[in-house]
Amino acid sequence: MAIRVAVFEDNKLVRDSFEAILNGTDGFICTGSFSSCSNLNQDMKRSQPDVVLMDIEMNGVNGIEATKKIRQ
């Protein structure tokens, strides 16, 4: 069973790289790749990840605040 990973990263090159690495590595699948946390609840429900890779410094809701919301 693959580990489901969601990526939140505002830099497109980095985000696309994480997605390619995850999808190209046995045992992992990228279930969602998002440029911001503006739709955090919807994105989390849609992607249903086991793990979240979160950029800390993003515009709007930053990664620290988003992580707090996810944990709640």
C-alpha cells in the first residue's frame, strides 16, 4: 500500500519536482499538489493524504498556520 502524500508549495518548480519524485518512487503517491493553502479544507478532503509536505513561507495562510488547522 502506497503512502499518500499531499504537497503544499508555492514555487511551481519545487512543487512539480516533489510530485515527480513521489510518483516515481515505489511506495509513494502524490495525491494532491497545491500552490497555496487558501482552500485547505477542500484540498485535504479531496486528496486524503497520509502525509503532508508543507512549505512554511507562503502568501496568505502560511505553512505553520495551515499545519495547525490540519492537526485540529
